[in-house]
Amino acid sequence: MQKTKYSSGILQYIPFFYVIWSDDLLSASEIEVVKKSFEHDESLIDSDKNTMLEWLKRDHPPANTELKNWKHTISNSGVKLVESETYPLSSFSQKLVCSYKSECPFNEQLKHIEINLGIQPNHYNHLFEVAVVHEKTSNYYNASELDALLKGEHAEHLDAFRALLADPIFDWQIKRNKEDFRQKVLEQVKFLGAKGYGAMAYPKAYGGIENMPAYAHIFENLMYVDGSLAIKFGVQVGLFGGSIQKLGTKKHHDHYLQDAGAVKLLGCFAMTETRHGSNVRGIRTTATYIKETEQIVIHTPGKNDNKEYIGNALHAKMATVFAQLIVAGKNEGVHAILVPLRNENHELLPGITVEDNGYKLGLNGVDNGKIWFDQVLVPRENLLNKYGDIDTTGTYQSEIKNPNKRFFTMLGTLVGGRICVARAGLGGAKMALTIAVKYALGRRQFNDSVKIQEDLIMDYPTHQLRLTPKVAECYVHSITLDHIMQAYADDTSNDKRKIETQVAGLKSIITWFANDAIQECREACGGKGYLIENRIADLKGDVDIFTTFEGDNTVLLQLAAKGILSDFNSEFNSAGFSSVLKLLGSQISDKLTTINPVYSNKIDKEHLFNTKFHRHAFQYRTRRLTYTLAMRIRSYIKKGMPSYQAFLKVQDHLLALGKAYSHELAYHMYVNFTENIADEKNRLLFEKLGTLYALNQIKENAFWFLEQGYIGSTKSKAIRQRVERLCSELRPHMEVLVDGFGIPDHLMTAPITN
């Protein structure tokens, strides 16, 4: 046993003092952290505390001879720093005591200092001899248990579906000829339809199990096979079949729904037009009712009024066409009509023109096309008449008298598609992150010695910072989307407009997140990530469009923000704002007092890791943005500006509110779920992932919180350090975390993961 002049109590703190004074990390707030640890450390005697308190005086730092003694004590111990340990400096300190003393219990107060100072191994590893112990992953957590938590009550359906995806028909191949690619995807969709998966969300009478949430889960899992498969499958059974289910009545269900789910009747969803894009209410295609023949004439009035970017356009025999319904000379607004496109020989019917959209950035296995209609006749019965009908006398009827309310009610029934697109985007992000993390756990590069093995790139703090928060965000969004789909599928819910607002925002932030995550993964894999064989390139191209279809994200965020301000069908004008402001006044005005300076600079772990702080930060941002947005719009309207122009003036504000609301909503749903996890070990892990998500969001929006005085510069710095700290703590568990996504091994075909 070696000898040292230091007591056990002091010896265990020497590595911390060595780091503090070597790198000058000691600020006033950090001195308080160390002092607080002394106060709670029962292993210290008063003389030890007094000695170390002298070493905490910035005006009288320890003498150089003392620093040399510390260095000599550390170097003579023969102890090496293991960077991959969860608490490297605390573990190193314990080993140091063990090298000099016969008793060396682990001191939890050391962990407290390491966490609350936020110091990372890259801050101090140059001060110690570093042991190269690079374990890929810890087995402390079980990936199957994490996957089970994400699958929830859908485990039975999802496990069976994942097993089905092992069929050779789903083997991934590089296909660059769009015709071959489309044919392969068509065969896969027909295979799924024959196995009953196309009808999952349909009533049992039509081959389904009436389980929309389970359908959404399998939709995400299709992304692990191929993005084109997911989208073509979604167009066929979600949009085409879904429009028949949600907008049609029993006669349509009996005639078409079972065949749509079984993929015996191929169809498409013809809503978007070249000229009008996201403005569905302004589409130009007409559906004019002829009373004498009881037929509806479908017509494209101009060259650029065609249906655009229609998935399944080249394979479909029928389309759900959205058009302005004109009855007895009156425009009754947008309605959906079933229009045959091709005969049994797959020849276009008279009056139908279809053009291929050609090659795209991604999803080239989907046959997108343009469609024109030239005086095409269909029977009156082809009108999907759940919300509006034409009776035998040629009179239009609807239980919803207000045209605006009727329009939004019709579109609201298709909100499930937005949830599924978000799930597909999330699936793409999970796939890319799994590839990138597994690559980082095998790829070695650089170190400071040519004599030892190079470092795993997953052990670099910068690499952890670029991937770990995104893995945590995947967990948050998985739980969020599951919750929102359950709410959407609940037919007893009376608050569908609120769900529409929530979905509009969540679809936007999640598909944007997915694109950002995939791009980060591409870069994190270097040149290997650019190779098509490693899958990220296709994921990047396929997921890119998810920010645009099923609602352009920028438009959807404004829709979400307007939904926050008022009911969906409210018209914003000077008179209508009184009710909005009354609501805001009761909920918000008392919440917008100046933040206490003590709170804005509070940096202890108990506060920064507390869900109450996270909830308050998210809520404060949403409420503040809501209140100031309402004030701005009211100000413009009071000056005589039309409400439409007033909203144009505040578009950036609307987007900021939509994002803030959506992130708050996601965190709220996630925390509610996490609090009910029975197993403590997994609950604590999910809490840590939620904390990383929350602090990272505050960090990413620190400019706003700083401008508002909600956080001070000290707190902003502390939050950044805590994000780094959490990434370090989660590093040993990264492979288990991505395996927890549940991507089957037979679908992990990227060579760089092997």
C-alpha cells in the first residue's frame, strides 16, 4: 500500500480540485456546488472540510507546490481514467483512494459534484493517464423491454407484422429504374393486402379489425423496408380506402371498401391541384350535377387545374376526386366523388388523361402522376355523401348547414393520414439513427498516441451531442404519436377540432425533426453514409417530401396557431377577438409577471432535472407567444386592417407559436406516460430521456428565453452543460436505446452496421 500525506476524506476530492484549478472552471455558482457537497458528506471531518474550503478561495488559489503534490499523488497511484464509465471522474477518485487506503467506499457526493459542475471527460482527460476501455454498449437495460414500452398494447399485431416482413418479397435492393421499382412495390402492397393488413383500420364487416392505432404502428415499420412501400400502401388503404370509409356511407362501404383493403381495387386520392397546392378550398376541378340524367360531370377547367402529384395514378382503376360540387347552379363547396379511371384491361377511360410525374428526389417506387378530366360522367351514387348528398329530386342536402364547418369536418376525418405521415417520418429517423449509432460503435478514428488503438467515434463528445438528443427525441415522439392516434381513433371524443390542431402541429415538428435527424446521421457516417447501400441516402430522399404532403408544414403550423387562438371555424375579425382576448386574459395575464432573477439563474440539478421546471418553461413560452400574438393582431385590426392582412403581418409569430405549442404538447404527453411506467429502472431511463429532450429544446431556443428574461446567462450555460452531461451518461446505453426501436435484424441491411 502506497503512502500519502492526505486523509481519505481529502484524497477522494483531489482529482476534482486538480481539474478545477488546472482548467480554471471555478465560478461563484460552482463554488457553491462544491460547498454543498461538503455539507452533506458524512465521510469528512471538520479539519478536512476546512482544508478544502481554503482551496476554494478564488482570491487565494492553492500554491503551485500544492498543485504539484496533487499531480504527484495522482500519477503515483497508477490509476487510469476510464472515459466510457458513466461517472468517469467520480470512479477515478474512488480508485485513487483504493490505491492508497485499505477502505475506499464509493462516495455519492462525488457524483453530485461531477453532475452539477457539468464537466465532461474531454475537459480534463489530458490531466490523467487514460485507459483505453472502449466497450460498445452496456447491458444494464434490455432493448426488448424498451421496445415493449413503445409497442404498448399493439405488441401482438406488431410482432406478427415484423415477422411477416422477413418474407423474401421484402428484401431490400437498389433499384434505380422507376418502372421496375414501381412494379416491385406494387407486388409488396398486394401481398400485404392479401394478408389482411390493408384493412386493419376498417370495420370487421369489411375484413378489418377496426384498429387505427395498430395500423399506424405497422405504417411506421414499413419505412424500415422502404419508403416507397410505406407511401404507396398508405395511399391505397389509408387515403383511397380511408376516404371511402370516412366520407362515404354504407352503400360505398359495401361496394368498394373490402376490395380496397385487400388491394383488389387499386385507387388513388386526387385532391391536390397544380395551381392551388395546399389551398384545397380553392381547387378548380368541378363536379356539376345534371338533374335530368342523375349524373355528375367531372371537369378540369384549365391546363394547370389538373390533379398533381397523385400517388398510385398509373396503377389505379379508380380515384377519389375532390371537386367543387355544383347543384342547380349553386356551388356547395368541395366534395369527394369516386371516379373510374381505367377499364378491366387497364386502359384509360374516355375523358381521362394521366401523365407520369417522372423521377423525383425520392419515393421513385411510387407512381405519382397528373390527372385531367374532360367532361367525365359518373352516376349520382358515386358522390361520397356522408356530409352532403343530392336527393332524387336533384336537391342538395347536408346536416351541416355552415359551408365552412362542413368543409373542415370533411377534411378533419382524414387527419389520421397526417399522424401516419409523422409516424413514417419518425420511422425514417429511427432507421437512420440506428445505422449511425451502430456505425459509430464500430468505427475508430484518431487519438493522441500511435501506440494504442484508435478511439470509437461514439466516444467523442461532439458525436454524442449530434446523435444522443435525437435518439431521446425519437422516444418522446413515439409516445406522443401513439397517444394522439388513440385520441383520434376514439369515436366517443367530442373534441375533434382540438385533436386536429394538435395533429397539425405535431406532424410539422416531427417531420422536420426527421429530416434534420437523417441529415445529421448522413454526416455522422461520413462518406459511408453517402453510399446508397447503407440506406441513409434513400431515407434522406424519401422523407424529405413528408414536410410537404398531407399538409405543408408551414401552412399546418399556422393552422395550429389559429386553432390555439380560437375554434377552427371562427372567423377572426375585430368583433370576434373580444372572446379570444377574454379567454387569454383569464388564462395568461397573471402568468406573465417578470421572472424572479433567482429563478432565472437557478442551476442546481434538482431544479434543472425537474419536470416541473420543464413543464413551466414550455408552458410559459406557449402562453407568452399566444398572448403577444393576440395583442398584435388586435392592434392591427383596431387600426382598420382586414383580418386576413393582419394574419399575414404576423406569420412568423404564428409559426413560432405553432412550434412552441407542439413541443409543449409532446413533452406533456410523454411525461404523463413516463410517470405510469411500473418498472423503476425503465421509468428512470425514460425520465432521463425526457429531461434530455426538454433541456435540449430549451437550449435550442435559448435566444428566446434569454430575450424574455426567463433564463439568465448562468442558467443558459448550465443547461448546455447538463445536455452534454446527459449525453455522456447515456453513451454506454446507446446501442440498447436504438435496438429499443424494435427494428428487426433482417431489415438492418446496411453493410456499415455489420
